[in-house]
Amino acid sequence: MWDAIVVGGGLAGWTAGIRAAQRGKKVLIVTEGVGTLYYFSGIFDYGDLESLRHLPKHPYSLFDAEAIDRGKHFIQELCPEYIETNKSQHALTVLGTARQGDLMPRSMVLPNHQEQGSFVLLVPEGLKDFFPEIVVSNLVREFPGWQVNVKRVHAENFGEWQRMGKSASGIDYAAIWRSKEGQNLLAQEIEAIKREHQGAGSRSGKIAVVLPSLVSEYFDASRTKTYVQDYSLPVIEMSSFLPSPHGRYFAEYLKHQFTDLGGELMIGARAAALNGKPMSAKQPKSCQEIIVQSMGKVLHLKAKKFILATGGLLGGGIKVGIERKLIQEDVFDLPLYVPQEWSTSQFFASQPFAQIGVETDKCLRPLDTNQGRVIWDNVHVVGRMLAHWDPWTQRCGGGVSVTSGCAAAEII
Amino acid sequence: MDVRNELTARLDACQKCNVCTAQCPVAKVNPHFPGPKGLGPDMERFRRGQFIPGETTLDDCSNCKTCEVTCPSGVKITEMILEARRAARKGPHKTMLSLKLRLRGYVLGRAEYLGKLGVLWPGMANQALKLNLVRWALDKGLAVSQKGPLPAYGRPLEVIEDKGGRAGGAFRKQVIYFPGCYTRYNEGDTGRIMIKVLEHIGYKTIVPNFHCCGLPLEANGQFDKARKNGLYNLELMRPYLEAGVPVITSCTSCGLTLKEDYPKLPAPGAQMIGAQTYDLFEFLWQLHEKRELPLDFQEVKACFGYHLPCHLKAQGIGTPALRILRLIPGVKIRNLDAGCCGLSGSYGFKAEKYDKAMKIGNPLFEAVNVGVERGDFQEMLTECGVCKVQIQHGTSIPTKHPLRILAKAYKIILE
């Protein structure tokens, strides 16, 4: 018997699992594969908290300001490289445009647009899905006062890849930059850039090196030898294409934090249904166990609380049948809020289907959409599965997932 | 009806997200390997058009199943690759493995026969395998790496026939033990301890004269022989399965084969074998949940690192050994979860794969070494025999089956 079973291994699931384990609870995370964190940019978006909190039914309206702050502190304690300032912060996208973000690693924060200086874009040879020409043109446009130069860097680890004409992924490059030899290589390249600029008598003193696939956070000193290399120039990390190095290393880091706290991960297993009985005719039901499909066998896993963190339409938590004849939440078969019209004609406008999800009370317990009654007393819904929000136009995906994950863990 | 299962049976569940390739231990170290997505779902399209690729690239897959547990859409990637290997064997193409490599596949696939030979005179077999000349000859003659950590042979585990008459008769509490070739021929002690542990918790153990589960045969391209072994073993188990007797495995790869492959065999026991097979600790946990596991543990004051074998991860049952061992007072365990050890059965024994296997294991070796240097633990635990051999080979840190800690807590063994 676990204190809680979390279904789903994305950001909300890991947050709930780790926070509950920190509180001394026995927690099991059941997940079919690695979650959507592998597509994470490294940046948490919280969105315009004040206005979103006043939107009727928005997940933020379920929490007070303190709960939202607790989520942010949770991330910063887990990963002290994440910083938040009063001013808005910007980071580079994979294409070299600047995008706003609310909580991001120190190493991703861009300098002020108003300043002047020069960027040197380091281009790792044969890095997959990286387009230096586009990045340069975007950097020039975004930072009119800045010079932009390019320098290629060759990592011999991928020599064989390059000779074959094969590209190396951002995740593989990140592994090099996190190793001792990779850091030495970078340090040499950066030192060379510094000397060149000093030699050329550059008009402005400020130089920053820009590098894709550098993941300088999420080091786990209990499993890896860590080398802290001080580079002679500031280095700015970019986001990367998918599957993203930031996502991969962050997910691994969360997994290790969770298991080191005594949590258990059951990967490769799919939660299929639940068993429970009503407490009484009028009261909400209590879930006793979930049914999980493991290899060759069905497992019945018992817990006091269950946290549903399976994601939404894109994450696989909500299934849609052909011609939308069927739409259902995949594990608990919870009722869903589904808008009349699913889409609007403007592609980048807020799309109604984004609002599809489970409605809950303030304790994140699922509600019956007709009568507004709590269905399951000990089931809590977190992350993308919640109804009435749009992570894309409201830019609050990370914020809602972390806040709801933390809040659910506090109730366990 | 389960929509998802219907979907995953089809190739279209693959969304081309590439996470499997990002996590594939082989793709990381071998640029010639197209990765699970390329070799599995992508090439499956061509294979459906009867374009049958050669066996050599397919052979680079180590069958660790990391791609399958990684896939967020439940695509059976390794299964596709294995199917393709099966087809490539039969296919009329010109890129067949050389005679030497086919001969090696024949030998490495037969861990069982090697075991039977090895245990005839274990001392001599072990001495011979330590001779540089012998290892050189194996390398040159069979492309079996000179540096690979071939496991030593020991006193074999004895077969224990069912003397109690019909299955499920007089003894209500009995189990079938499927020891696997490694336990049977290389580490009989683990099997004997396991039988004592089961006896301590009130179960009588039967060890029928099983053949190899078939996994090493499949991994070395001997598909027909693997299937024959499966059918033979299932027939031996059938009366017990019908009487509801559980089948216990202590080797994680045998366990996976029984749960994943045997249910697909055309035999009467196939419908039951998946649900009735338990990893040892999975079985013990289920007893504990029913409050039937004796908790008469003595304190074991020790700290361990734990490596979760890929083929246990692929069973989708979590880490039951940690759940059980953490019930023992004094035991502290950290699950390193630092990826595949690289050996993958016999993969790392192959001459052209040895270096890659060691590179694959590097993050795990580093995690073990860092843990020991920090004083987090002094010893490693893992269920899989060859993972154990590889960890010791890569780190020199003593590594054992977690069963031994349980046996110590039950006062069955001293050390």
C-alpha cells in the first residue's frame, strides 16, 4: 500500500512525486514511457498570473498566490541555477529569436537589448537540426547594437559520425559538453575567441559566446563526476530541437531526485483502469486500487491517494476517436469538459480544444460536469489534464503543471 | 475494447518523436547503427514492401529494450527489430553474416550446452578460460572478445523433481523455479539459497529439468531452436500452471522471456504463463501485501548501490527488490538507475562489440565509482548475472544478487 500513486511521468507527475516524497510519503510513479519532459525547452512559463488567476475556471483560480510561489520555490530549491527577476527575462529559441520566460537557468538569460557588444555563435560540427545561418540572421535583427560572428567547433568524439556524413543529436552533444574533455575543449575555444577579440581591438568590451545544446544545469554529483569549468567569457545557452537535451537531462535529474528520496518508478507499465466503491450513496467514491498492465500480467496497486498526471490531448491522457465520435480520459474515465466548437479558423489564435480537460474542485478532485459534484474523494488531477486553460496562447504550461503538482502533493 | 492495444499493434502509433533513439545505448556509441526508430518503425515500412535488409545492421541491436520502455506511445520497437532479424535469416539476400559469425551465434546462443560442458569439470573449464592462448583462439576463431568478462562455472544447481505426486496435490504452497542457465551452471549457489529462502517462507520448490529459456538463442539468431525450447519448457510447466502453481525466476532475462515470448507460443500453457510468472521479489512483495511474508529479519547494517537490469525494467513491475530489502532493518540502498551495463547477455562478449559495450556501460561504471568514492555504499546489488559480471569487470566493485541480503536477514547464510 502506497501513500500515493502518481500516474504519468511528465512535469506535473514528477513534481507531485518529488514533493510528496520530500514530505516523507511513500510514492510510486507509474508511467508508460518517458514523459513529455523530453520536449522541454529548459524554460518555465508562468504567464500573466494576475489576469489568469481572475479568469473564471482557469486552473490558477484554484490556487492562492502562496501556492503559486511554493511551486516556484520548489523548482529553485531543486535546481538553484533557476532564477527569477523582477524584470522580464528573455532567452534564445532554437532559431535564435528571443522569447520571454519566467523561470529559466542563469545561463540562458540574454543580455539587455539596449546594450552593445558582440556575440560569437559556436557552431558544433554536424549538430542535428541546427541552422546557424538562420540563428545569425535572427540575432542580427533582435540585437541591432551587437556584432554577430560565427566560429565552428570540432569535437573529435563525433569524428566518425562526420566522416560518415551523419549528424549528432543535441543530446549526444550535451553529453560531451558535460564531460571533462568536452569542457576543456570549450574552454580552449572560448579562450581563443577572447584572444582574437583582444587582438583585433574590438570596439566594445562585451563579448558573449552563444552555444546550442549546452546543458550546464542539473548535475547530479552523486552519480557523475562534476567539473566546474570557468570559461573566460560568458556563455549563453540556447534551447534545442526535440528531443531536447534540456528536457532529457532535467527528466533524468528529477528521476534521480525522486528515487533517492525513496520514491519508486514503474516505467513500461500502463495504468488501465481503477477499482473503487462509493463511500455512501450521496458522498464521493473512494478509489482503492488502480489496474496496471505490466509485461504479461495485470497488477492491482493499492494506495491512499491517486494523482492523475497523464497529460492532455497531446500527451496521451485524453484519447480522441476517429471523427471525434469518442473522447475519453484514458485511465479513470473521468468526465471531460469539451467545448461545442473545437477549433477556430485562425491557426495561432486560442483554440477551444486547448480547454478540454477535467474540471476539479479546489483540492483538484474531479467533478461531475453536470452537477458539479466531486466524483472521487481521493483522486487528484494535475497538469495538462486540467480543463479551461491554453498553455500556448496563455504561456503558462510550466506554471500550471508545477503549481498543481506541488499543491496535490501537499494534500497527500 | 482497448483502443490503445489495437493502436500499438500497428506501426502508426510511432509519432517519430525520436526519444527512443535519444535513449538508445547502442546509437550513442555506434554511428553505423540507425537507432531503434530507424531500424524499427522506419524500416518496417520498407520491410512491408518486402524489401528485406541484411542481418548485419539488425545484429547491432543489443536487445536491451530500452527503446520499448522509453516510447511514450507503447510501440513495440525491439519486437519489430527481432521480427526483422527473423525475416532476414530466411530472406534471400546477400548480406548474411559470415560463417564465422554464424558459428559464433550458434555457440553463444547455447549458454545451456556451454554450461553443461563447463560444469563437468568447472575447475578445468575456468582455468582454460583464463588462459591467454584459449582466449586468443576464441577471439580469432569465433570472434569472441579476448577481453570480455566470460563468467566462471561452478557447482551446478540440481534438478528437484516433484516427488509429492500430482501438482497442486498434497502441497498447497509450492512453486516452480525457473533458474536459467546462468544460475544453473555459473552460480548454482544463488539457486540453492533461493530454495532455502522459499522454504523459510513456507514454500516447497520444484526445479524441473528445463532447457534454456531461449533468449540467448534469439539474441544470436537461433530462432527455431528458441521456439523449440519454449515449447519444451511450457510443456514441462503445463500441469503446474493448470494447478495454479506460480513460476518463479531469479534471472531477469528468463523472467522477461517467460512473460513476453511464451504467451505467444502455440501451446496449452501459453495463456497462463504470463500471469503466473513472477520475478522472485515480485512474488515476495505480493505475499507481503497479503501479510504472508515472514518479517523475522535480523539487522543487516550495510549500504548498497542497486542496478536495475534492463530486462527487469522492461517487465514493467518497478523495483520490487528495493521494496523488500527496505523492510530489513539497517539496509540502505540507492537505485543508481544509470542506464544499461552494456553486456546485454552475450552482446559484449563479441569481439567487434566489446569496446562499444564498455562505452555503453560507462555512465553506470561512473555512477558506481562515484558512489563508492563518496562512501554512499561499498557493494553493488543486481539481479541479472551478466550485469553483475559486467559491473565487476568495469569497476572491480563486488556485486551480488539482492537475494543474498534477504537470505542474510533471514539468517540462512552468514555472508
